[in-house]
Amino acid sequence: MLFKVTIDSMVKNLIDNINISLIFLQSLTRYGFFIKRRFLDKLDKFKFSSKREAIFIFVKVLIVEDNAALTTIITTYLERSGFVCEQVTDLKQALEKLYGFSYDIVLLDLTLPDGDGLTLLEQLKSKWSATGVLIMSAKNALDDRLKGLDMGADDYLPKPFHMAELNSRMKAIYRRRHQKGAVNLIFKEIMIKVEAKEVEVNNIVLDLTKKEFELLRYFMVNKNRLLTKQAIAEHLWGDYMDMVDSFDFVYQHIKNLRKKIKDAGGQDYISTVYGGGYKMMES
Amino acid sequence: MNLITRFTLAFVLVAAVVFIGGGFISYQVVKKEIQSEEKRFLKSRYKRLLKYLEMSPPANGFTRNKTILEPVNKDVSLYGPIFSDTLVQHEHFGKMENQIKLESVVEIAGQRYHIIQFDLIVESDDIIKSVTKSMLITFLILLFSTVMIALFISYYMLAPFRILLTNIQNFSITQKEPIQFTISKVKEFNKINHFLLDMTSKIISDYQLLKEFTENSSHEFQTPIAIIQGKLENMLEENNLSQSQMNSLIEMQSTLSRLSKMTTSLSLLTKIENHEFNNTEKLNLSVILRALLKEYEELLILKKITLSMDLAKDIEISGDRVLVQIMLTNLISNAIRHNIESGKINLTLSANTFIIWNSGLPTDVNPSDFFERFKKSNQHGNSLGLGLSIAQKIAENYKYCINYQVEDDRHILKLNF
């Protein structure tokens, strides 16, 4: 695993370096731009390569958030998932970045020192329509939420949120936008056909309930990460559940899920972190 | 009844009393005047008669022209003249009529005469009639002019006041526009206008501040909470945590999430109280309820709660969709949360009532206290104690009647809309 991470980061650094030199080239010549496009196309092909499996490396994210502490946390968390993050703190810087580079997803805060994030959303939609937008806002105002989604944001995440939730939603956006949705999530012998909402273990289709499917998907996009019961409960039930027994339900669902995977001959990768929560990892 | 009608009515009432009193007084005055006039007249007739008697004292008495004269003996003592009322046969009509009588015994040239003179008097009936008539006519004139003046005042002079009233009525705190007014010639109106302008501007700015504060506070809290949350999550990812460290971190996380939910709920409550939800639309309550119940299906199964319902079709209410959904969600989740093992929930929706009852534990708390903020019957440490307050505020916002009853092990919540 350690080895894989090293390779990942090496490739990432390499690509970042290439990117920077390409941008330098691009600024010099029109040909440079052409090279960059060709290269980026190749990179995209690499991103969703074999077995039509979703791979989340080199997904470029622009975080537009004025709170540096939060940006750091998000960056730390997302980079461990294979996202490449850049940070800006206001609208002006965000536009400068957007004109200079291309991003897969913009993580947008609505209240910025120099204006409303919704104005940036508008420009994103008209000029960079290929870029996904996830609004994260502390304003829980419902009309802001609706306005954001109406204006074409891919998702809206109210603050505070669990990092695992952010991770899951970012990946969902990326898959929908750049991998045309029809891509599979694969973890060992478990494969989720996201589009068909089907799970196969050793090519046997599992009969999962909606919540169990959602739970498994959440584990798969957050593999090797600790998911607290609370994060899981909030992911599955949103605001409906703020009760103690929701944790029992999480336990119940996980129990059922484990059983169904085992029954199909799969291995149990979900380990219980005592007192903490659950983690899906290669044992 | 508007102000000017009241004024007019009061004035007319007082005028009526004054006119009745005035009529009585006029009657007395006129009667007295007439009587003294009649006496004067009789006296002058009496004097002329005496002069005549002195010039040519008649030997016999006579009766003519409302005068009766008869000689009397010396032994009749002298008196008079005295006045009295009497009934006398009318000369022409032969009818008895009230007359004034002058009677005296005088001595002229050694002969004593008994003199009676009388004359018609104006009867009280007639006086009353004419006084009433004149008073009534005057009163009617007064009434008419009062009404005319009242109409005039209310249409022209009170126009600024009326405009002001409409403006006050139309004033809405959410519209951010202070009350507009027109400059009037009347000092008092201008004063009121200025006062109201100042007051409404102040109200609006205070309201704005309050709104900003609630929004900002809930907003400003979320980012620090998000940071702590993120830091905690990053810490949880570390591999060398001890069990107790892990437990503490998890506990911090859930407390943090409660804090966040609490600020959101409180700011929601404030927003409802400030009437910030104005997107009123027609809502099909039956459809909304069914959709909500679908969300809870799984929860009900997991908690082994039996749900029975009797929902009428296409019950419509008007309100803000989000608010109504929050209200129903809170009511349903309250019924689930405070339920017992293998409990029951029953929903009934009819034309203007929604009743939800659930099995639960008997409680000593006064059921209506559950609507108060942070009031919980006990055990459920994880609930915020704001759900029912929010539901009640929403109901109040739309003037629905909501009440909570506990009958033994049944908790019944009724909503009339």
C-alpha cells in the first residue's frame, strides 16, 4: 500500500510538473496550447483506464474558500484521495486561476470577501461549463441551496460536513461529468455498477436494499478511511436522523451488508474500529 | 364605527338632551311671559272699567264683553284685584275653556261693586305644541348640518389621517420601506407622520440588524464548526490513537454536530418568527405526507413500529412548501422518537385536521410544555428539544391550531388548519 501511495505521489508530482511546464509553453506559443490539449486528452484517457474503473487521481480541484484553516483540512483530506487541490481565497483570484488553468471541479464557498459565490457560479456555467461545481456554504438558507442548484451547481453541501461526505460527493460529480457515469467502482472482488445501481461480487449480483447499496458505495469511495457511525448515519439519512438509535441502524445495515457479501463468496473488508466506526480496507 | 360617526353621534345625543331641556325652559318662559302679559292686559281693562265707573257709576250691574259687574251691599268687604283661573263657557262655541279671571270688590262713589273680568288664555297644550315644533325643526336643521360637517371633515380635513391609516396598514416589516406620508397643513398630522416615519425607519433598521445577526451568527458558527469537525476527522485517521483518545474524539464530533444543528434550528425558529418565509403556494397535504412517510418507512421497520393511517385524498392547504414539510417532518419524527419498543403510530388526515398519535410512556410533564424550547420529557439525550417548538411556530405562523395531549400511554397531536 505504501508503495502504491509513493507511486501515486510520484506520478502526481510528475504530472504537476509537466502541467506547469505546459502552461509555461502555452503562455509562449499557440502550439503550446495545442500540446497541452493533446496531453490533457491522453491524461483523461489514463484517468479512466482499464475495466472502465473509476480512478480518482489527478482530479484537479480549485477550492474557493476564504477560511485558510478549512482549506488546509479539505486539501489534506482530498489529496489523500487522489485529488490535486489548489486554493484561492476570493473571487478575483479564482477567476485568474480559471483563466490560466483548467479544473475538473470547483469547490465553491458562497460568502467570499469580494462578493457572492453565486456570481462566480454564473461565469463558470457560461465559460467553463465542463467544470463541475460543488457549493459548500455555511448559509443554510434554503433558497440559496435551491438557487445554487438551479443555476447549475452539481451539488450543495451545507457546512459543517464530514470530509468523507465531501469526498464521496466530489467523486460522484467527477464520475458523472468526466466519466459519463457509466463507470464502475471496484474494490477487490466487489464491483459497483454505479449507473445500473448493481453490485457484483465475483460476478454474482447481490440483492441489496437502497440503503445497503448506498452504504457500500460510501465505503468504496472512502476506502481505507475511518467512517464514524455518525458520518454514515448522516450520509444515509441526512437530517432525518438525529437520534441515538440511528447508530443501531447503521450497525444493523452493516451487519446485513457483510452477510450478503459473504454469502456471495466475498471477503469481509469492513473492519470495526472499536469505539470509532468502520473502515473498509484490504485486510 | 369610525371616529367621525362617534363624534357626530355623541354630539347629536348631547344636542337632543339640550334641546329637550331647552324646550322645557322655553315652555316655562313663554308661559310665564304670556301669563304676565295677560294679567297686564286684564289690569289695564280693569283700570279702564274703574275710570268708566267713576265717570258714570251705573245703578245696575251688567254682563258684557267678558265683564260681569254687580253692585253689592256695604257689608261686603273690599278686596282685589286677585287673579285666578277659571272655566268659562265660550261665547261662540259654547264650549268650556280655560280662562284667566280677575275678581275684586271696589267702592266707587259710595257704592260697592263686585267685578269679575276674564279673558281667554293661551293654553299650555298650545305652548307645548309650538315649542316642540320649533325645537324639532331647529334640531333637524342642526342634525342635518352636523352630518354635513362630519362628512366634510372626514372627507377633506381627515384625509391625511385616512391616508396615514392605510399606510400603517400596508406597512410590512419585511418590505424595508418606511411609511410614506404627505405633508399636511395640520400641525398634529405632520407630527404623527414624522413620528411614524422615525419609528418605522427605526423598526426596519432594528429588524434588519436582528435578521443579519441571526443569519450571521448561524452562518459564522458553521465555518469554525466545520474546521473543528475536519480536524477531528483528520485526527481520527491517525493510526496510533488509544482507545480513550478515539472515544473522546468521537464524542467531540457528535457534540459538535449537535451544536451545529442547534444553531441551525434556532436560526430557523427566528426566521419563522420574523416571518421570512413568504413563498405561499397551494400544497397538496396528502401527497406531501405520503412522500414524507416513504422516507420513514425503513426507520419504522427498524424500530418495529406499526404505522396505520387514514389519509383523505387531495387535502389542500396554502403555505410555504419548505415550512410545511419541516412541520410535518418534525411531527412524524417526534412520534417515532418518543415511541416505545414495538409501538404504534396512527395518522389521520381529514378536510381540516391532521391527527397523529403514537404509543409512548405516560408522562408527568404538562403536554403543552413540550412545545417550549429545550423541554424534553427525559431519556432522549440526543434530541435537541426544538422539533416541536419549530412545528408549533410554523403552525402559529399560518394560524393553525396545534395541541398535544397525553392519554395514558397515548400521545396525541392535533393540528387544525
